[in-house]
Amino acid sequence: AAAQAAGVAGAGEAPSLGELLALCFEELCEPELVQPTFVLDHPTEVSPLAKPHRTRPGVTERFELFAVGRELANAFSELTDPVDQRARFEAQAAKKAAGDEEACGVDEDFLTALEHGMPPTGGLGIGIDRLVMLLTDSPSIKDVIAFPLLRPEGQPAPKE
């Protein structure tokens, strides 16, 4: 109710507390983060590839760097448990089937790699694309990626 009263779009339809928190953060907090700020421990529901936090249930070992109202970096400890990862992928696939454009599907190749054993790993997403985002005042990284790495689903690979 408080999120709706604050004018957070989609707050009434958020399927979980974690997703509601993410909506509130994106709408109410993100634009106000002018100084460089690290935001820690994101909800599990919005962090499908991140490892669960070691001591805090419901959140992940993930941080994002914000400045000038924009996300400049995203980093997390990689989830290496194949059972947990499959469950999260399946939840994402259900969201995708329901129309969520940002949700991912089930990546069987990745799950197979996890089942064979993946050492503890981490990831950090920061690069020229995020710098260009900042310099061009672009609200989304999708606006500045010149050559997307993924082709539309269902299209065959180009022939050489």
C-alpha cells in the first residue's frame, strides 16, 4: 500500500516482496543517487545468477555501483549450485512466458556445466558501454550497445 501511495508503477502487481523492493528502489531511490554509491544485497527474486547471501536469507551476494542516477556496475558471487540455479531459471522462464521481457529462460548448457562442477566465481559488469551510457545520458544500457551479442530467439545461426 505504501509503494502504491508513493506512486510506484506496478507496485500492486509485484508477485513477491523482493520484486516490490526492486520496483521501489528503481522508482524512488535510483534517480536520487547522484554521488557514487554502492547498493548491496539485492533480493533473490531479482538476482537469478547470484549466490544466496551467507548470513542474510532472502538476499544475494550482489552489489551495484550508482552515480548520477545511473547504474554503472553490477557485480555478484556466481551461483554454483545446479539445483538452486535450475529452480531460479524455471521461475525466470515462467515470468518470460507471462510476458516479462527482461526474464531469461532455462539455459541447459549452463546447468550442465554447473552439474559437472564449477568453482566459486564472481562477475563484475563495467565497461565502455556503461561509460558511454553516462556520457550520452542514456537511461538504459540497451540504448548504447551497438552490436547486441544475442540474436532473436528462434532464428538460426548465420551461415558462414
